[in-house]
Amino acid sequence: MLTKRLLTIAILGAAAIIGFVVYVTSPVEQAGVSNTLTPNDPSVVALGKQVYTQNCASCHGANLEGQANWRQRDPNGYLPAPPHDETGHTWHHPDAYLFVMTKYGIEKMIGKAYPNNMPAYEGKLTDEEIIAALSFIKSTWPKHIQQKHDAITAQSSQ
Ligand code: HEC
């Protein structure tokens, strides 16, 4: 169990690093489009809420509550969808990580096989829509969590 947990931590660590590399070299960055979340922009948040309801809520919950027992793998070894509210760990990850993961999926982000049920949205949603959905998610977090997340993002882009 402990080894599994350590492995997960190692995978997530690697994911963060590789995600950042993908981010730096991604077409989005080359095009100079910012992937900074804007939870205080009402029009972005309104679009994001719509995108979230239509594309994410079926798994992550209408109220961002995630699926039941989301920390436990199902009999096939898949993790359920985690909550996106402050009880989950979405806010532990910087903007770039969240964007890259949603656009390209986990396997492309970490560069190896990792069976999971999180879809990749490249070709299904525009970058603007992905950023809007993530901005909406951030807008629902309490202020102190938003501030912690600001710091995590600032630190990751130094
Ligand atoms: C078919 C179900 C499904 C849909 C639809 C879905 N997700 Fe997920 N998502 C998952 C699962 C399952 C995971 C956990 C994957 C794992 O770690 O094995 C996940 C993980 C994530 C994570 C990582 C969270 C963390 O704490 O590391 C983010 C961010 C995310 N999803 C964003 C989105 C967004 C944004 C949408 C809509 C545009 C979306 N997801 C739609 C199933 C889904």
C-alpha cells in the first residue's frame, strides 16, 4: 500500500515536471497565448461554467463534488474523478499543469502509459474554453484557497 502511495507521489512529481516542459514547449506558449486562470473575470467565468456543465460535470459533479470514494481505485484499477472543490487537490497544481492535463490528458503529460478515465480535450474544446472551465472552477474556491493557488502558480513559473 505504502509502495503504491510512493509510486503515485513519484508519478505525480514526474507529471508536474513533464507537464511544465510540455507547457513551455506547447503550441499555446509559442503562440503567446496566456494560460493564466482569471477567476475574477465574470465573462470568462460565465463561459467556464457553461463549458464545465456540458463537459466536466458528468464525472466531476454538478457541484464539483467528484465521485464517491475518489481516493480509492475501482476493481479495474482506475481512480474515480476527484472533486474540483477545495476538498480535492486540483488547487495544489499550478495553472499550467491544470491546463496541460485537461488539454492533452495525463498520459501525454507524463509521457508514459497510465491508464485513467480523464479524457483529453485537445480538438474538443478550444484553449479559451479549457482556461474558462478551469477559471470557473477556481472562482468557486474560498478566497484563502485562491490565494494559496496564486502562490503555487507564481512559484511554478519562476
Ligand atoms: C469521463 C469522466 C471525466 C470527465 C468528463 C472529466 N474528467 Fe477530469 N478527471 C477524471 C478522472 C477519473 C480523473 C482522475 C484521473 C487519475 O488520476 O487517474 C480526473 C482528473 C482531473 C484533473 C486532475 C485533478 C487533480 O487533482 O490532479 C483535472 C484538472 C481535471 N480532471 C479536469 C477536468 C476538466 C476541466 C474537465 C472538463 C473539461 C474534466 N476533467 C472532465 C474524469 C473525468
